Amino acid sequence: MPTFENIVIRAGRKAIRLIRDEGLDTSRVKVLAGASGSAKFLVLSGIDRVLAAIFKNRETPVHTLGTSIGAYRMAAFCQENSLEALTVLQERYIAQQYGKGTTREDITRETMKIITAYIPEAAVQGIINNPVMRIGFLANRCKGLLKSENRLLQMAGLGLAAGCNGITRNSLGLFFERALFYNTHFNPPFAGMDQFPLSRYHLTPANFIPALFSSGSIPVAMTGVSDIPGVTGMFRDGGIIDYHLDIPFLPDSDGLVLYPHFYDRIVPGWFDKKLNRNPTPAFMENVVLVAPSPDFVQRLPHKKIPDRTDFKTFYLRDKERIEYWIRTVDMSRVLGDEFAEAIESGQIRQIVKPI
């Protein structure tokens, strides 16, 4: 009998009751979620491959929602050949290389190359209009100093936002406005989120790529996005407010939110990384979170999940970084295998734990 030592499965109050009663019925999944986290997504490769197979012949709608790299993954899931799209995204992300004197323009340019490599122009219309895997993602429309491309002003704005966030998370509404991009003909259940100011934008073939890029436009490290067709303002990384998506995914519903994640915990916002701030319990009620176990992480090269700091750690040693990241992707297959086995055998009923 499998020991399921490589994965952790956690669920909110409503979700855990359903799973313990009937296992994980994937037809109940109404939302697929993906968090910010740059290179961390590589550890989810094995789980993502299984999800691509699960949703391949899906007939009832699933609303996807992500920020930053989570948004990029959701755009892969919404393509006709989602497995191929996920593979190209991973390969192109891993292949990034930066030399001496790297600028934010360099990083911006390389990121755009990744996006256009796994999302060919011919695929955009299909992503937007996919009637089953329905695309949605978040960015942030900036206010005040954070609209500036001046590095010092931007850093000052981030400092003020971080300080206010330390007092109350709700203060982030003074600095940012949530921007929800989706096909407005497919109204998602989370479109009514109201903790922060929110604007909703309709996706078109003309604005899709710059809008998606804006969801991963890391402040200071990359240029902001102010040229989204049909949309005004300066947009930056969706993970600033919604790092791990602390939102009302499915208000008043018995459906499930499937959330493959790097960790078995939720950090609400970008500025909460060092704060012991928990997500809103009511927002997590329908969530099923699947993550690598601490034991699995300890077996990874360098005993950690890949992250953005690896570009500095392996500065001018890209071959070592690339080998480490490829090895992580290879090792992650066991996560997908265990997740699939937990569902098919029904043993998920025994191993699921509360969020």
C-alpha cells in the first residue's frame, strides 16, 4: 500500500467533509488556482501533468485563476494541448540565462520571449474562448508612486505599502487596485471579490499577451505594463496583493477549488512573507490544496524548491542551475503519481488534513 510520503493534501471545512465522504470527485472542481512564485512552479510539474490529463476530456466548465507564474500556468491549461504548453513553458523558463550587467529591460524581454514561445499567436483566441477551461488572472493597477518607472520612487512606494500592510492588509487598497482579466461572457464565481478596489477587464486577442505579462511583472526587477490595448493605467505583478490567492473563490457553493501549491500553507500577500498572517477561513472552505511534503523537499537538490534567488546563487553558473531545475522537474513526477493514486484508490479520504 502506498505511503504517500511525497505529497501533502489539505482541505478547507466544506472540502474535507466531501473528500472524507466520497473521495475527490474531480467533477466537483469548479475552480483551478495557481499562485505566484516564479521558479517554484517547477516542483509542480508532475502534478500539473496529471491535471492536464484529468481535465483533457472535461465537459463542464472550470474557471481558472492565477497570479504571476500561476497565471502563466493557467494559460497553458486553457490551451487545446495543455500538456505540450506546460512542457514548453517549463523548458523555456529553465533555459533563461543572464550575464553581467543584467537590466530590468533584459528580464522583461526574456519573460516576454517565454510567453510568446508557449502561447503562439494562433492559440490566443482559443484560450480566451475556451468554453470549458475558462481563463482568468489577476494583476495590480498601481496608484501614486508605484505608477512611476523611476526605481527609487517605486522602491519608496513599495516601502510605504509594506509598512501600511504591516498594520492592516486592507491598506493595500491605497496603493493598488485589483485587475481581474477574463472573458466577461464567462462570469466566474470570484468576480465579486470586494476586499480591495477591483476593476474587471474583458480579454481580447489584442490585449491578452500584455495583460498576461502584467500579472508577472515583478516590481523593480521588471518594467511595468502601461500599454494594454483598451485598458488605461500602469499594471504590475498580481502577486503583490494576491500572492497565494486569499479570495472568495466559491461563495455559497459546494463545489471545489483545486489548488496545486508549492507549500501546504497560504500566504495572503507579497508583503506577508515574513508576517504570520493567515488566510481568511471562509475563503478556504472549498479549497483542496496539494503540495510537496517536507520530506520530498529535503530530497531535492540543495534541499529546497527552486526559486528566483537561484539566478543570484548560480550567477554566471547557469549550467549548474539548469541541471538543478531539470532534476527538480524529473523528481516531481512522483508527486503526480502519488496524487493520481490517492484519487483513484480513494485513499485521499485517509490522508487529507485540514488547512
